[in-house]
Amino acid sequence: MKTIVRSFVESLVKRLREEDVLIQAVLGPRQVGKTTGVKQCLALLKVQSLYVSADELVAPNAHWLLEQWQKALLMPKHSVLVIDEIQKVAQWQEALKNVWDNHNTKALRVVVLGSSSFEIQQGMKESLAGRYEVLRVHHWNAGESRQVGISFKQYVLQGGYPGSYRYRNDIGRWQAYMRDSIIENILNKDIFRLRPLAKPVLFRQFLEIIRAYPCQEISYTKLLGQLQDRGNVELVKHYLFLLECAYLYRGLEKYSRKEYLKKASSPKILPLCPSLCTYSGSSLHWKDPDHYGRLFETAVGMVLNQLPGKLYYWREGKDEVDFVYEEDYLFAIEVKSGKQGSERGLSAFQKNFPDATLLVINPENFDSFDADPQAFLALMRG
């Protein structure tokens, strides 16, 4: 498969060439090219470097981290130390803070990579404030996938994880790869290992339930009712939170200008890339317009979710809007995978929120939206 250079690589190169460089934290899902991109960055920098990973170590600890740091300090000035899967290091926050503050950091550039957003970001916020910058790496989008020969329809069905693309024409093998090499890795390495659960079988059952509701609103009580065990709504919310931490699914809140109404709303389940809708079961088809519409909506929601603003959905009675995006301005966004579809929800939303910009995203304008979503939104606003 053709090698591409993802956009974060250029940003990382620029940062590492600066004089006063903070720790660079590259965060994102597993198997989307974080490590490959960092190695491409090192090749472009043409400096000496040391790459180490805690992923396969049994019990990496602060002593191991200090050993790697000391090895890196023996290299020439402005060399780069890369620590992959740093969240696997026991008490990594304090250990990283200690070596950064006390061991000649001015001579060393440091990049850390992680695939568990909760573990990485909580540790940084609590212990490493003022010492780091984050570079977020997301699932592959449609434009990047097209560069390696993935058609738009293939992307809507199987997009997001580039390692799976080699099997796209063998559905059984593709689904097996997604389950065994991606989903199981995420569950075992990013959830069960870092956030031990009393009933992992129940969590797996919850994951399968969630997968069946792409871009659909479902109440917490209904989700709870489908679990074959006792629990409560807080358990369901916690499970959904863990799936978001692992870059799999997110529960969107209903848009309101009253905070308590947001928190009390039922979640709309947003898979964070299209292949998370289709890696299991017999749902890998596009001839059913409703099913394909959900998949296309997932592709749109994935792009919106990567923007810095806040993402919601909206519904009042029979009127609904697929996505509401709020940053400096408010956007009400309807997704249409075909020619059919009413814009009644957009009109109802604007009656309630007159300052909103109304927007329809369809297959005709998706490429422009996908290529630069912020510029697209700004252009649509006028």
C-alpha cells in the first residue's frame, strides 16, 4: 500500500525545530499511523534519535524511563527521544515530570505517544501542566484513504483504519482483522489493562449493543435494559465514557442553552469512524438506503468530532437535526446521503435559535467539507 504523510507530521517537524520545545504528546487511536508519522518526522529532521516503546514490556516503571532518558542524553544536542505507549509505564506522570525537570531537558527533544486519551490527558493535566503540547491524530478520513485506492463507497463502509484496507475485498477476512487486530487490542490494552472492570463480559455485550445504533439516539435506560445483568444508568454512562477514551464511540448530548438539559438528555451514538459500524455481523452493505444513510452520517460526524468546537444533536418532538456544531458560531447540520429528505428539522431549529447557520452536507459537497471542514463552515456561513 502506498505510504502517505499525514498532516500532523509537518506540525511536529515545525515544533521540534523550535528553540524552546515542550514535550510533544501525540495522541490518537491505535493503528492510524502515529508511530509511522513520528518516524517520518525523524527522517525529515535528520537528527539522531532514540525510539522506545512500553507497549510490550511486562511492567515498565520509572526506573526504565530514566534509563531511556539517560541513553538519549548521550546523543548530540537537539536529538529526539520518542516514548511510545507511555501510559503503560507505572506512575509515568511523576516519572516524566521528574526527568523533564531535573535532567538537562534543554538538550533533548521529547515526543510521547499514547492511544488512551483518558490515561494520557489526565496525567498531563494533573502533573505536567506547562510542560507539554498535544498533537491529536484521528482516524483516516476519506481524502487520505482515496490516496491509497479506497473509493468513497468503500470508505463509508470500511474506512478509518488503514491496516485493514488490504483486506477490503475479502469481507470475512476484513472483519476478522478488525475484530482481532484492532478491537481486541483496544479492549485488552487500552481498557481492561488500564481501567480494570469487574465484569468485562458485560462490557463486551455493551459494545455490541452500541455498535447496532450508529448515529441514533437511545436512552440510557433502554441501553441498560438490553444488558443481561443487573446494573444502573451510571454504569452505562461509565461504559460509554470508556469507549470514548479508547477512540471508539461517543455519546453526543442534545443541544440546549440550558446546561442541565444537555446532561439529562439521551445520548446519540456516534461511531468515531465508519468501520466501527460494520466490523461485525452482516451489516457490510450499502444497498439499503437507511443503513447507508447512517454510515454516511457517521463519516460526517467523524469529521465534525475532530474540530475544536462542541458537537451535539437536536430533537424536539418529530423535528430533529443530525448535528449541531458550536464554536465561535452555531451551525445546524443536516446530512443527506441521497436526494430524498426533509429540511423541516433545520427550519424548526432556526425558529428556536435564529442565530444558527443552516447547512446540508451531501455526497456532492462532502469532499470539500472533508478536505478542510473549518474553511468549509466559514464559507457556508458567508
